[in-house]
Amino acid sequence: MPNSLLKLRIRVVLSLVDLTVENTKLIFPSTIVEAGLAIENGKIVKIAKDVNLPRADLRLNCRGLLTFPGVIDSHVHFRDPGLTYKEDFSTGSMAAAAGGVTMVVDMPNTMPPLVDSESFKTKVEAVKGKSYVDYGFLALLSSENVNKVSKLAGILGFKLFMADFSRKPVTDDFLFNAFNVIKNLGLPVAIHAENPEDVLVLTEKVKHEGKKDIYAYTSARPGYVEAKAIIRVASISEKVGIKIHICHVSSREGIKVLSEIKGRGFKNITCETCPHYLLLSIEELNPALTAFKVTPPLKFRHDAEALWKGVNDGVIDTIASDHAPHTHNEKFKNDVWEASSGFIGVETLVPLMLTQVVDGRLNLNQFTKLLCENPAKVYGLYPLKGCIKVNSDADLTIVKLGVEEKIKASKLHSKTGFTPFDGWTVKAKPVYTIVRGMVIMENGEIVGKPEGKLVKPINKNLHPSNH
């Protein structure tokens, strides 16, 4: 008898599974259950009290730890291919795994950008064998490629940059025509919502006044610019009947119009915010430090408070990092208009948001909805991802609350090190990151192999639930 067959027979006789997670609390969207999990061939095969779990090759004793569905960071820029001097899928996914993230959704603004079937193949080959976590891709949607997107297969959705001045202006006619093309594919469009006409006028005005610090950048992109863009795309998408996902909502005005739109019963619009918009405000920053430049820009305390209200009222569906690495030289300039926009965040996403749980601004069930279940639903991945269910992928984020650590930029896994949260104290620590039953991170160390897979949508008719 072949050795492999003998081992299989022994496993069957002994009722062995690959892995059990024991002595833990499982965090669901509406309940918390003291139970354990049995995992076999990358899937959850049993949820039960520890005494009823089968024997396993590997048993994780998670006493004192909380087990969430694998966290999905649904907004990252891993810069692969073409911009890998900033980040690549190896370092980016290592940072994700170290931070308790089991899957990422990568944006298309690479070199070349993901715009058609050919560039999709290029991207797939570029990241193959590099990723420590599972991943999905968005394709760029613009006037240059709208006639090619119907042939794209394997993506989770599209990304539309409304204020991308390297391309043709995003007109209402373009939005209507593009959304009609997308409708037949059943995929969501993730939208960077800032009204381009207003951004152009205000930017020229602020530059003409000679202003070049962080305040100047915020002045050129105020909250009403975001709100106007949201109203435009929501109105057109509602007429056409497609799903849109508003990325990185940053302002009081933006969340106000989203609340009104959702209040009218429009179910095909979802939205995201990011830790930096919830936790930072421009009043507290050194205005000369251009490294804090991000798009949309950081706003004011009243904006952060409005966003928190949006989280707790169920208006905001997801929280993601918008991980956007740049080199030190690209970030630190004397002139904000010359500085690159964005900073790293995938590794700090989970500790920062769980710290809000410890501090009482968020509860465990909300965390599960915002960072696990809803991202999976937005991109058609539920119940393969985003949940703890029998037959779901065994993606787990296992954490310890109440552990205080300082974020140190120099210790993070990304290629480029600037984070606005350098020196912040967090009160939670990811202990295990498990991707399809494989332990990838243990106590801050990457212990697994880069066996992450490309994930494609399985269910295009999902709607997040926040209540």
C-alpha cells in the first residue's frame, strides 16, 4: 500500500482533521459563542463545544483569545506590477498577515493598470506565488477602457476615480453609459467620490494664494466636494440599477448625503471609511508635514465625529485601510502639491479598530460586520469568505484584547515605512492569522508560506446588513 494512502486510512480510522481551534470565543455578527472549530482541507467542517471536536493533527489552544472570521481589507494598493519599489505582493501580504488580515482587495492603479483581459493576465502572473493571504482584484473603469470591460473575467468589481486628472473628465454621460455596460456583468463599482470640477477650481485658487501645507490640500477638497460626487453617482446608478460602493468616506457632508440616500431605501449603495478618517483630524497635525497627505484629505474633528455616528447608525458598511505606500522621498516634501498621496495601513487596521472596541466606541459584533462579513458581501464572496460557517473557507483572525503595544513604523513589514499612527498605543494584538486552515502568522511572526489564492465572486446578489 502506498505510504500516502496508508496515512489517509489512519486519519480516517482515528477521525483526524487538520486543525482544531479550541478554548476560544467565536465572534459572530450578532452573537458571541464559546465553542471551537474543526478544519479540514481548508474548510470549516464543525463548530462545536471543545469536547465534541474531533482529534486533529494540530490543536490550537486559544484560551483568552477571540476568534473572528478572517478580516478582509477591501481597499489596498500593493503596487504590483510596475511600482514595486514602493510595495509588492510579498511585502504587502506579509504586512496583512502580520496584522491579522486574511484577504485583501487590490486596486488597479499599477503599471500597467488593470484595464482589460491582457493586463489582468499580466497582474495574475506578477503576483503568483508571492501572497501570504488570499486576494482579489478590481479593474479600472475609465473612458479609455469602458468598451473592453465586458470581456473581463475573474475580477471582483471595478474602480472609478472621479477626480483622476490624468484621464478624460468623468461626465454624467460617461457614468450613464459605463454603468449600463457594468450592469450586465453584475459587479459593483467602487468609487473615489470627489467632484472633479470643484477640485480643479479650488486647487487652482489655493495654489494661486501660495498655500502649500496640509491645510491647503484639505481646503482644495472640502467635504461638499465629496457629497456632490456621491449625489451624482448615486442618482445615475439608481436609474441604471447597478451596485456602487463609495470608498473612503471622509466628511460630515459625505456621510449626511449617504444617510439620506440609504434612508430613501436605495439598497444598491454601500460605503467604506478608514481608520485615519475616524481617528485623525487636521487640527491635531503639524501642517508643514506633507507626509500626512492622503486623498480624500484628512478633515476636522466634526467630520470624524460624524463618521463615528455613521458607523454606529449603520450607514457605513465597511472599514478598510486604503493602504497606499510611497517612499520617504515621495512623502516628505516642502510643498504638499509635490508630495505623493497616501500611506501604509494594512498591518495596523485590526489593532487600531480593536482598540476602539476596548475603548467602547465599537463592539465586537460591529467589528465582525464592518471588517469581515460586509466586505465579503460587497464583493460577492459571502459565504465563502467573511463568516464562520460549516463549509466556509477556514479564514480566521484570532486576537487578544487588552494587550498594550506601541506601533513602530520601523517594525512593520511594508517596504515603505510612514504611518500616521507611528508611536500610537494599541490595546489589541493579532495572535494567529489563519488562511484556509493554514497558520500564516503566529504571535507576530510569519510562519506560513506564500500560498494565497486569487478569489473570484461566487454570489453577486448580496447586500450588507448593519442592524
